[in-house]
Amino acid sequence: MTNTRPQDAVMEVRDARVSFGAVKALDGVTLAIQPGECIGLVGHNGAGKSTIVNVINGGLTPHEGRVALGGKFIEKYNVKVARDHGVRCVFQELSLCPNLTVTENTRIMHRSLAGWGWRKKARAVVRAKLDEIFPGHRIPVGALVGDLTIAERQMVEIATAFSEVTQKVRLIILDEPTSSLDAGLAAQLLAFVRAFVKTGGSVIFISHILGEILSTCDRIVVMKDGKVVAARPSEGCTEHSLVESMGSVVKGPSARSIREINTGEPVLSAVRRAGQGLPLKAHRGEIIGLAGLGGHGQTETLIDIYLKQSGNWVRERAPKVAFIAGDRRLNGVFPLWSIIKNMSIGHLPDLSTKGFIRRQDEAKLVENWKSKIEIRTKNVENDILSLSGGNQQKVLFARALATRADAVLMDDPTRGVDIGTKQEVYSILRSEADKGRTFVWYSTEMDEICLCDRVYVFNSGVIVAELTGDQVTEKNILAASFRSAAA
């Protein structure tokens, strides 16, 4: 970590306080970011990470406290001032315009790309940065963002933020930047971040994958209930000590119980694609993992299975399958609805009589799952967007798990969910599987895939390997990810 004086800090937030009603989102937070430093910002969902990020990028003015740039306090700090001083942010909830191309989105981020020939300049800028951060990416910069996978959209947003046109990037905030990236793409990004910091750039790195924090960051800041509860060099820190600092009970790795595979009639199935690869079968009580490099057909397979089992517009009282989307903004939450409505929408047949919702039963259901999965809010009548990203994802978990569906399809569902909640989710999944519920689970996190009973590995849109029992290891999954499709 670079040794500099406090007045040399790229940015400093001093004694920031922000309240939303009775909730103290920030309660006297002081944070200074030095040149050539990568700070890991960790904490459970609702700890205040998103709020301090919004203060730093100028999107939120603290009710108390001050913001300084280069040792000078700024009276009217806002997004424009932040950008003019080289502060950029890549949000967990991606902000690209889906109806515009990659090139056109680059123009929105960099207003100086104007005048005659701006498209050519923008294409060159974003293509060069994509090549630098994610070599071999294969993203056409003329493509509509809405046609890209969520991983590709995340890559574009990262490349656009790091791009330099007229303004040098001094500080960049990465909020869960690898949440949709597979292991290979994540490794490329982390390598670039380390190189960027060595050149004097500064990074605030937010991730619930603590291994990334420990391997990439110089200093780690832990937040809890709107306060900084720990700040220390990453050397000497462990995942165990960080989890304890966040206030969680540290549990050992969730053990995958190796059980005999049911050879009876499968509950769910998917045929071979285009006559290639292997078919997919899921039996009662199994947790099936879908693995492989991102964008190789895992999500499409989940959608095919869902449509095969649930093609009716009329909601069934006892649906065969439930779906948990990973891209909550696009396929998950109803942004104009309250928390309670977002959760109960999956249960209306069970909560209504003659077309009228029984409000007491609805409230009871939501409060039960709010407590069970620890959704951090005092009032479920609040808008869904009042929650942090991770807590929004918990609502989607609760919506699906509270149904009577015999099978649950999950498309990378723990994006942005803190480690404590993940442990609780794993426990719930195993408990539900023991009761006979079937899960088909796509995840970009290897630790999650290795918890599954059986794993199908994808490459180029087809299943190239089926791993069971002791075969389910990181080594075998990675090896199979580069295997050609079996005829």
C-alpha cells in the first residue's frame, strides 16, 4: 500500500451521516482513499456499502459530514464534480441502456465523444478497453446491449468505466463486479485491477466473494449497521476473521452429502441440443448444478425447462416449477411495487378467496419469510427498490421457496448476497431437498457448484460432461468446461 499523507488522499468522506426515516444508513462514516490503493469494502446486505458508494460518486449528499478531493473540502459535491475529478462507478445494478449499442452507451458515459466521427472514436475506445481487460471477449461493439448476456453487459459496463477519453480515471468503484462473470473472466478483471493500482489508480472493491477481496485489496474496511467497524491491511486477514468482523457466526464449509442417485422417473428433463451433448435429468430430492463458462447455454436450458413445465398464463395453485432469476432488474423484481407485493405475487391462488386477497394471510406469509431469510427492512410496505441489491434478491428467494412447487430453477441466484445469507440459503436448500424438492442451479461460483449432488458441465451450448459423487470437484469441472461436445 502506498504511503501518503491524509491530505494527499484522492478522496475523503468525513463523518458522513445519512438517514432514511428511522433507518440510519450511515452513522458517522469516515473513509479516505489513497492513490495506488485498492480498498475492499465488505459487510452484510444493508450494512451501508451502497450508501457510502452513492456519497462518494456524488449521487447522494450526506445529511451531515463533508467530502474532500485532494485534501480540499467541496461545498457542492455532485455527480458532475465527481466525474470531473476522475471518479467512476460500476454499479451492481447495471446502468446501460438496453436499446442502444455498446458504442452508443460509451458515448453516454463519455460526453466528450462528440462531433464528426464520434462513433468511430467511441468504437475504438471501448473495443480497446474490452481487449485490455477481457482479452478474447468476442463482444461486438455494434451490438445492442439488450441482446448481450448479463455477463457481457457487465463486461461492457466495466470497460466503459475504465475508458479514458479526456479525463484520467483516478478512482473507480467496483460494486460486485464479478457477480455475473465466470472464473476465467473474473480472473482477468482482478489481474487488471491489480495492474491499474500499480500505476497509481485507486479502487474501491465491493464483493461478497471474500477470496477476491483478500487476493486483490491492500486494505479492507468492514461495515455494519451504517458504521465502519474495522479497517486493517489485508495481510493477516482471513475469511474467518472478516466474517467475524461482520458479525456473523462462522460456519465451516457446507458439506455436500453424497447420496445415492435416484434412478427412477426424472422430475425434470432436457433433451440433447441439436442432437449433440448429453441430456439432462433431475430426480426427486436432487440438487443439480449447471456449470461451465458463462453464456454457454445454462440459462437457456433453465428457460426451456421452465417453459416445458409451465406454459400457462393462468397461475396454478400448485405450480410444478418456480424460477429464481439472477438478473433481478430485468427478470425479477417489479420496481414500482412494494416489498410485500413483490413477494406475495407468486402465491396469489393460496392467498385469495373469490378473487380477493386475504391481507392477514399475505402479511403472515411475508413476515414469516422476512424473518426466515433475514430481509433487512422495518416495513414490508416500503418500495422494493428501497432495499439493497442483496436484500432484493432475498425477496426473490422467498417468493420461490414459499411456493408449493416440487422443483425450483435457479439462474445464478446469489449474485450480491452476503456470505452469512448464502450459508442460510444453502441450509434451506439442503433441508428442502431432503424433503423431496428438486433444485436445478446454475452458478458462476465454484464453491456453490461443488455443493450439488450432480453437475452438468456446458460448453458451446450443450452438455459435455455429467459429474456425480466424488467426481464433483473444481478440477474436474474446469477440465470439462473446455471439452468439445460429445456427438
